[in-house]
Amino acid sequence: MHITAQNLSKHYGKKLVVDNASFTVHDGKVTGFLGPNGAGKSTTMRMLLGLHRPDGGNVLFDGKPLTSFDNPLQIVGSLLDAKAFNPRNTPHQYLLAQAATHGLGESRVKAILRLTGLSKVADKEIGGFSLGMSQRLGMANALLADPQVLILDEPINGLDPEGVRWVRETLKTLASEGRTILISSHLMAEMAQTADHIIVIGKGRILADAPVDEIISGKGFIRVRSPQMPELLELLASRGIQAQSREHDCAIIAGVKIEEVGRIAAAHRFILFELAPIASSLEDAYLNLTADAVEYKSGATA
């Protein structure tokens, strides 16, 4: 079951948080959703789940709105806030109540507690849990109804190495079964090991949407800097070459060889300050893609 986001937009007051974002999350893959703080990741994920209504655009699951399914909770499992539990509840109590909404019994709850490593703390109050244990409970809740789609916001935040590996292997196994998985994270090294496909968002706009290998290799992604950027981009667009993002004198160009951009610029006497492939590691590629979309930048170390 694939997810299609079509021209999603969302304002908070006068601030445009998500700006005409379109992308597809394919089944059978783990899709990483990356972006700086304030880039619009969480808002976009909430629009996918129907928790926020977009100001423009729509979201379709296999071509249909999520509300058209008889039981949307069995279609999509989600983890958005690992601390959004009643601290006086126990994992067993919480999951049992959730299971009742799905028509599931205690046997399923016990199976999920075992799967997520929570059996030994099933009767302890959630309020005493570490962030990592809360994340495991969030994963248990997301997996409870055996959904076809998982949408997970920072699920490995706070987990120990064993927990991180468990999430990685679990998601890969679920994807191999044909499920659709969208996961956000700030941990680039982990995303490089976990995700098959990457979507990058910055300042509410989709900056990249490609397989991990393509983003790491820099295939089709070029960083260009020129004092004549508007004119250069207009010329490139006339030849079917589009910019993924642009900020002042810098742009990320997709779907073209670096030599072709160089030849076009030279033939029309454009000044280039920089013309380089986005390559190396996922972290390097991500930082290049989002260099102009970071709201707060650190200064030099004193």
C-alpha cells in the first residue's frame, strides 16, 4: 500500500510550514524522511495521518483517502510522541485498552510485549520509564494491529544500541513483507543502514526524493553557485533541467550530469563560483542538500 502526497501545503498563522510538497512512499521499502528542525517533517507526517488538515493538496493510500477505509487504525500504525502516555498506566493496561479498539485480545498484547522487549516491565507504571523504554512502548502501540503502513517520527531517539538494531531489523523485515514504512530521524549513519529511499525536506519544500545510493553517490544532484543564478536557472529550465532548491546564489540541480551544466554555463558566459556533485556519505549529502534550509546555524568555535 503506497502513500501519495500531492501538493501538500500548511500554514500556522502567517507562517508557511509545508510548501506544495509532493512525494510517494512506496510499499516494500523503508523510506527515511529527513530535514532540519522546523523543516516541516512532523507537520507533514501529521497531515499524512489526518491529524492536521492541509490548507492545500491531499493524501492518498493506494489511491484512496485514509478515511475511506473501514478501520484506518488497522491500516496505519504510528509513533509521533513517545511520551504521550498516561504515566499512571502500565504497558499491559495501555495496550489492552488499545487492543480493544481493534477487536484484539490479550494474546496479541502479550505477543507484542514480547516482541518489543517489554514483558518484564509490563506491569510497571509508564511514568517511571526512560525515553528508550517509552520508545519501545510507542513501537508496540504502532505494531499492535499488524498494520500495512507504519509512520514513525524519531523512533530510535533515546534507544540503546541493542534497541536501535532491533528497530532497524524489525523495519527491514516488515518492509520485506511488502509493508510501507516512513521513518524520520536525525541519525544519518543509522538512516544509511536502515532506509532504502530518502526524502529530504527543507523550509517546507521537498529537496530530494531518491534511493539512498543515488543520494550518497551524488548521481543527478549537483550544487551550483553563481551571482547570475536566476538567469542560469531560467536557461537550464528551458532545457528541462530543474532545480530542487534555491537560496540566493546557490541551487541544487537534479537529473543532469555535471559536465552538461558546465558546458551550458561556459557557452553562455555565466560566472560559476561552485559546481560540484553532492557525494560522499549520507550525512555529507544531507548537509549539502539542506545547507540553505537550516533555520539556526552554529558559529565558529572560539
